[in-house]
Amino acid sequence: MLRSVKGVICQGPKLDFGYFLHASARAWLSAAVNQDVQIPAEKPRTVFRTNESNPANHAEQHEGQHYSIPLQEVKVVFPHGLPYRFQMQMKTFNESCLMVRKPALELLGYLKNTNFAHPAIRYVIYGEKGTGKTMTLCHAVHYCAKQDWLVLHIPDAHLWVKNCRELMQSSYNKERFDQPLEASTWLKNFKTSNDHFLKEVSPEELTLVHNLRKMVVNDWNGGAIVTTLSQTGSLFKPRSAYLPHELLGKEGFDTLDPFIPIQVSNYSQREFESCYQYYLDRKWLQHERASTEEGRNELLFLSNSNPWQLERISAYL
């Protein structure tokens, strides 16, 4: 079986509810930042939004900017595939915004230039915990959906079998799963509708765990295989491990090889500034010092530019 894991980074200092900064962080920054310095009123803000909502048009000039996905479109493209905390953020902000990041641009570039006459290419998204691997995958899924491709999105392989069993219990679906078909065959129907897809796959094919491995075999053409590595389900692996050969083991690595690795790292300076300005714009940062240069530097220090850490720290402010 393939095992998917992702690495873990140490959590930063925790914030007490009555304080903006951990004491040690405040001491560290006092030597580097003058507390009396305020952001000049005339200092221009980083452009953190783009009006370009079609992922097919995203390019280097959009890197670090947020683009909006209509909420009705989110329900269609990601019925179960968005991280829980991002869904909560959507409810809070009343909008769905994804940041255009370099790893996603790299992956979209590959997909745009794919020769579909050749065997499907495998892409493996990997990185440390909280760097944004899932959101990179979601950006790619949104691109494929906008291209009218058939997208088989499995957010959690461990829950997939359970969900498929529930799907089969519906009398509506039982009437449509009447023609057994090899997995490699239905994957070739890359641009068919979801309804047509449901008519062609037998219940047995969807509920067998071993089909997860069959889906990453590139003995078909007309599409692409994009996977992410997470720590869930991995046994006897160091918590700091996140590289493909560390997490997959020999059997899993040999099953995916050859593949193109896509590494997702912490925010770049531009991306951190964009996220910080976005949180300010959405009133996510409420503390009186959050909008000062000192507050910005404190968030940068505490989060180490890790997207997950920055979101969690900002939630207390």
C-alpha cells in the first residue's frame, strides 16, 4: 500500500489571551525594532488581491496575490475537498480567497503544456507541515475544473472507502453503477461529465482500496496524476520527515517513480506581506498594535512565515 505522510515543524510560542506577544519574542524584537516607530501614512500597501479569477490566466505577475472563487463555484468544485480551517475562514470572511503561490504556478505550467497523447505524468506535492500543500492542490483542482476536465478529487484516502460505501447505499446510484469497467479505461474519459462517469464504474471498483494504487499507475493517457504527501497514516516515521523517499518507503516510492516533485515551502517575503495585508483588510487582526511595523515583525518572528502557524497565531489577535 502507498503511505502518505507529511512532516511536522515545532510549534512556535503560544500567545496568552491577554497579551499580544510572548515575553521572549518581545525581548528579542526590542533590540531590533524601535517601539516608537510607526508605519508612515504614505507608505504604499502591497497589492494583495488580483481580479484575475481564472487560474488558467495566473502567471508570475500574480504570485503572492489572492484571487476570489465565487462561493457557489466552491460548492461545485470542492464539495468535500477544502481544509476545515479554511472552510471556517470562508464563513468568517464571507468569501473564498486562495493565494497564487509559486508551487501552484509551477504545477499549472506543467499541466498547461501537457501532451495528452503521452502516458499520464505523475506530480507529487510535498513539504513540511502547514506550508500549504493542500491549498496548492486545490488551486490545481480549480484550474482543471475551469478547463472542463473530469476531476476525481480524493481529499483523504483513508475516508475514501467509507464515503464510497455510503455512496453505494443510495438507490439513485445503485441504478447507475450497472456496467463494470476497468479503472484504466474510465480514467481515459478525461472530459466526460460526472454523471457519465458514475454510470460507467461498478461499485466494486470504487470500494476496493487497492484501486488507489491502480489510479497512480500511468499506463493511460489523456490526463495527469497529482498527489500530495501527508503524515496521516504513516507509521514509524520521524515527525520531522517530509521528503518523498522518507515518507513513502521503498515500495511506495517505486510505485510512483518516475514523478515530478513539487515542493511547497513557507511563505516568501512577498507572500507573507500579502497574507498579512489580507488579514488586516478582513479585520482578522484586531489588536491595536497589529497594524504597526512592530506588530508585523512580531507575527513574522512567531510564525516563521509558516502559513498554518500564521493563521493560528492571528486567530488570537
